[in-house]
Amino acid sequence: MEDVIGPHAIQKITKVQPGEILVLDNLRFCAEENIDDKREKLVKTHFVRRLAPLFDFYIDDAFATAHRSQPSIAGLPELLPSAAGRLMEKELDAVSTLLEEPKRPCIYSLGGSKVEDKIPVIENIFSRGKADKVILGGVPAKLFLQAREMKTKINEEEIRDFKQYLDRARNLTRKYGDHIEVPLDLAYEDEQGRRVDQPVSSPDIEEEALDIGAKTLEKYSKIVRGAATVVANGPLGVFERNGFDKGTKELLVSMAESNGYTVIGGGHLVGLASIQGIEERFSHVSTAGGAMLSLLSGQSLPGVDALVRAATRMRIANPIS
């Protein structure tokens, strides 16, 4: 805290000379920076009241945190002339392309362990007519398999409000079932630790699936290669386990080799793409997971809203003559 808003930090800020750059310590060392609140309360925090008077402008280039309503994100721009940085601009342009007029067919690949941030995305993109198909892996795939009354083991303790999300998955299946692809087969680990693919209809499997199977991967890859727009967030399997990163890695390769507009987001996918050496072959690699999903689900971002309000204030204060 002392190296962020304490006397030592403030003294250093006041002594910065033209051409110099001063980097403060991790803002999260301040307790106030870890709260989410309304902007009326954020501007009254010690964090904002101490720092705002020391600066002439505020530039936000942290798209990955724009979904949080915290002092440094949604408080400072309420008191300072503010603007988005180049990276923030690039990220917002990419998501705008997806939500306004994406080239068709537009495909979403959604996986990972969280369903609470994937279900709203599916609801929003289909209700707005901005996607043609969603292909599922990870926990979302298991949830939608259960919604179709297909047997698959799922750890309900890991999904808060499991019944609520199962009901929403069933509703989405009723409305858009032909546009939501679930796995044909899944990969499991046998007693020798080897990968074994089994159809989702196999009656005797008690283990938890760790990846999509080979037939599913073949089908998904064909869908991706034929798409004009592909958006991916979340791995399709437990990629940390040896042999069970196949589905995610090969789908990323299919995206990289396609001629469409391709977007990946979330640390896991971006990390795997980097490991494979294909990161630069995507149209856009997002620095964010949560912020991108929030926008795709139809939510506004507090950090972006604060910049919009700041821009409005500047236009009113400096009208074009």
C-alpha cells in the first residue's frame, strides 16, 4: 500500500520529470482495490482521492480487468480526462465485430470448467442471431449432454446452482438444439493410464471424461474449417493431463489453418496456442477471458462505461466550434 498511495509513492509521483516513467506497486496491495462497488462510492475511496489530484490524464489499457467495478478501473476516470489505450481499443473492436455483423457461418467453441459464464454467452448470441453454431467441450459439454438425457458423469459440487444451469441448458436445447453440438464420444483414462475413447452412449462408464473423443474432434474440426468466423474460449478437456490435451490443441490448429476470422480468449487457450507456436496465426488473441465473455453475454463493462462517461464530459466541456 505504501508504494501505491502512501507518502513515499506520492512523493515519487510529484517528482517525475518529462520523459520519465514511474511504475507503482501492485494496486491490489490496497484493500480498497479489491472491492466492487458503485462509482459513487469508488470516487470517495482513499485510493482515488489521493491519486486523482496528482495526474492530468487517465489511460486505461487493461481490457482484461474492465469487467470489474473497482477504484482504479471505474473510479479514477470519473475525476480525470480519460481515454482507452491502443490495446483496449483493439479488444473492443474485435468483440464489436463479433456482436455486430460477424461473417457467416459464425461458430463458437466453448469449454473449460465454468458453465456460469458460458450459458449467458450462448443465450445472448443465439437470441440476437449472431451465431450459427456452438460446439461444446469441457464441463459445458457434460451439462448439455445431461440436458439431452445422455449419461455422463459430472461433479455437481463444482457447479454452483447446478439445477438452475441444467434447466437453462434444457431450455437452450429446446430452442436451439440443432445449432448446439455436443460430443459424439469422450476420452477416458483406463487402469494403465492410457487414453481410451468411448461413445457418449456407452452404458458401463463410471469414470469422468477428460477430453472430447476422436470422432467428436473430427466433426468439430470440419465445422471450424468451414466457418467464416470462429470464436473459442475454454479448453475442450483436462489439458493438463498427459494425452488429454489433444482435443484442444488440434481444434486450435484447425482454427489457425482456417481462412476465417478467428478469435481466442482466456489464459489456457492463449497459453496452449503459444506453446504450439501458432499464436500469431489467429486474427485476434484476446488478453482477457472474463471481460470478453461478459461482453459476449450482453453485459456492459464498468471500465468501458467509465471511459464513455469521461468522453461525454470532455465533449461537453470542449464542444467543437
